[in-house]
Amino acid sequence: MNTILITGSSSGFGLATARHFHAQGWSVIATMRSPRTDLFSQTERLRVLPLDVTKPESIATAIAAAGPIDALVNNAGIGVVGAFEATPMEHVRNVFDTNTFGVMAMTQAVIPQFRARRSGVIVNITSSATLTPMPLAAAYTASKQAIEGFTGSLAHELHHFGIRAKLVEPGYAPTTSFSQNAGIRVQDLVPEAYTTFAAPIFAGFAEPDLITKESDVAEAVWRAVHDRSGQLRFPAGADAIALSRAA
């Protein structure tokens, strides 16, 4: 039976992905900072483990408890929306700690077992913000663009050992809680000088033409995990697919 470990599984894309793989017969290790077993049906094929991807000791403990896995999905992330000028550098560092360095640390932690078995797949969740420049998302985009480059290089580096590295690029999904996880309010990052500029952008966020569903991302992760064609990028959601075709 195949086993997948998913970070950031308490809500949104991670929760949907965990449920999708479990429904397809996989053994699932759903990780989150504050474990919630009530999110899932009680089954031997699903375990919930505590994990904070910004803490090396937490990563080591989770990897040891998980045992051998066949796939890693780096989904845990936090967002930041607002004017870069008003974004505290401490918060920018927090975003990178989770979205960039957390992904790298988790990846580094699983490579040895994948290399020893000459198999395994790493799927990194980024964003459609990497597909086209978007305003009021500079720090967040930068943290995700770093993972785009990282994963592309890693795919070449690990191919020799039979390990695959993939990207899933979700489109806009207002129902996800990534911005809530940021610990900072959007209104605090839009100073008065930016109000006129930001107003139509936030209005567009409120009434988008295309919405990415959590199931879109779960299905894209499923395709990425099973892909053997060498495809690197898997846009998820109608808007992300449109952007990827236009790029």
C-alpha cells in the first residue's frame, strides 16, 4: 500500500488532498501544527501527526514517526496580501520560513529514504501568482517563486536516483485559510497612500470570475504524484490553467 505525507492538512488544499488520497486507497499521514483527529474518519490507513515545518526538531520527530513514505506533499503555507512598503520584514521572514525554507527542510528530510529505495515523489504546492505578476502580493510571490526554481532544479538533480519532483500551482481560492494563518491583518498592510490603488484590486478578489476549488488542487496533486511523463508543472483551477497557457 502506498503512503503519502501531507503538510498543512488541517484545512484547505491539504485537508482536501488528504481526504482524496485516502478515498483512493492510500495510507495517509496528515500533518499539522495542532493535530485534529476530528477532521477525518477513524481508520488504520490515516494518521494525524504534529508538525511545524519551521522547526527542525519537529520535522525530525514527524519523519521518524511516519516511517517509510512514497510521496511527500509540501502544502503548508502562509500568505501575505498588501503593500510591500507596509509589510514588516519580520513578517516577510515568517512567510519565507514556512513557504520556502520549510519546504526545503521537509524535502531534505525525505530525500535519503527515497534515494535509498530509488523511488519516491515530492510535490510542492506553489501558486498561480508565480505565473503572472500580481500586485499586493510581492513577498508571497517571491516565497513561492523560490520554490518554483528550487523544484525545477531538484527534478533534474534527483532524476538520477529515480525520485520525481513536481509543482502544483493553485489558482485563486478565497475559501482557503492561508491568509488567516499569516497572523497579520490585510488592512494593516494597506496604508492610506495605497487606498485608491488597492480598492479595485480587492473588489476583484471579492468577485472573481474563476474560482479554484479545493478538489481541483487535490486532483492536480493526484495527477502529479502518478505522472511518469516528466511533466513538472500542474496548474490547478480554471484561472491557473488559463494563466499557464498564456505564459
